[in-house]
Amino acid sequence: MNQLLDVIRHRYSCRSYLDKPVEEKKLAYIEECMRLAPSAVNRQPWKFRIVRSLKGKQKLQSCYTRPWFSEAPLYILASLLHEQEWVREDGKPHGNIDVAIAVEHLCLAATEQGLGTCWVCNFDAKLCHELFQMPENEEPVVIIPIGYPSFAESSSRTRKPIQEVFVEE
């Protein structure tokens, strides 16, 4: 895979992982792709925790208890640093958007490297905040499990027709 569209077509929400560690070289590549993500006014209002230790994984697994989730060899916990996020003139904060851009860079880079990922937003954020002893102004936003998929999943996801998605004015 070397074309962006090919990578996007192959990316899916992986919920089954092999018991195989992710190589440091691949993780470093993913981290660099995330680091280069754009953000509003270049504030970069994020923090990313690489969670591989048994203790750290157990913390995350207590915040999201689905059986498949515990299969992943590592996780990236993405947090928003509220005091660093840009706020539009009308009061709309853009930190969640900025974190989402960096996390999608993560998911696409992982796919390019032959790894699977899944956005996990339905976790106990309050418990996660406590367990990782985050400062008050830091909010856990999403957990991304990363690993080698245990089987190839079909990339035939249902999407709306292009005519329903785009409007020309």
C-alpha cells in the first residue's frame, strides 16, 4: 500500500489481535505521523500515552471492559489539554477536533504499517483520568488499541453515496 486512498480503503475498526508485539520502528513511525498532525493555530493541545506495561494495560482495561479490547499488545491513550486548545471567537473550542486529526493520522499510519486499530470513545473517562493521575485540565478523549489483526477483515463497508455527502453551491 502506497497510495493514500488504498490505505484509507484498508483501514477498519479492528477488534481481534494476534499475540504479537508491535515493533519499535513501526511505533516510532506512527508517533512521528501523529506529531506532524495539524492543529488549530498550531496549539497542539494533546498528550499521548503509550501504554504497554501490564499495569498500564490493566488500568485501561478497567475503563473499557469488552473482552476483545484486552487482546491488543499496546494502546495509545489520547488526551486533550484544555488550557492549550484554541477557542473560536464565538466560544467554540477546537481541542477535540485537533486530537481527532492526530488520532486519525495514527490510525492511517498504523494501517499502512500492517497494523489494526479501533477508536474507543465509550470508556469510563472519569476512572481513566483518576487511574492515570491526570491533572485537572487534561481530559482523556480516546483509547486506540494497536496490534496485528488476527484475521483480514473485508473492506466493503457501507458508505453513503457521494451524492448524499457532497453539496455544490
